[in-house]
Amino acid sequence: MYAELFTSTIRSKLLEKFFILNEAGSLRSLSSEFNISSNAIRLELKKLEKLDLIISIQEKNKKIYIANEKHPLHYDLSYFLRKCQSISKNKPIIIKRKIRKSKEIKHT
């Protein structure tokens, strides 16, 4: 399941949208939002739907995709993705601090 989940940048964008932002989207809206072909989005949505992480709801002539809150891993996955996002946001700051300290050491 890990290999299916984290190997694609498109998939990670979709996971962020569904599990961190708690938003829904149709194929066309996701394609235009991410500026990625609808076929690539469709393939990733299909994989996530197969894993039962997202569900689709038919509204008139559109399929709307949302996170499956009844999935046993929904809460844990959402928490994990939020944790990863907060770590990645702090990472550049840590690197800058290390660079500053090493420059201070060299100059003194």
C-alpha cells in the first residue's frame, strides 16, 4: 500500500487536497487546478478509489471525488500527511540556521 500511495507527485497533490484541505473536486476542476492533463488525474483518482481512500459521488453529469471518512485509516493518514507537511515547511528554516552558524564559525 505504501508504494501505491507515495510514488506520484500527482497523487501527493490529490492526497493533500482531500486529506489536508478536506476539499472535494471533479476531474475537470482538479485538472485545471493542478495544470495537469485530465488523463493523468483520472488514473490517480482511479488508484485512490481502488484503495478506498476516496469515494465518488455522481452529481448530474459530474463525478465529484472526496476523501472516504469511513476508511479505517482516514484519520491516521490525514494526521500523517499534516505532520509531513509541517516537517517539510520547517526544513528550509533548519538548513538556513545551520548555514548561518557555519558562516559565523568561519568568520570568527
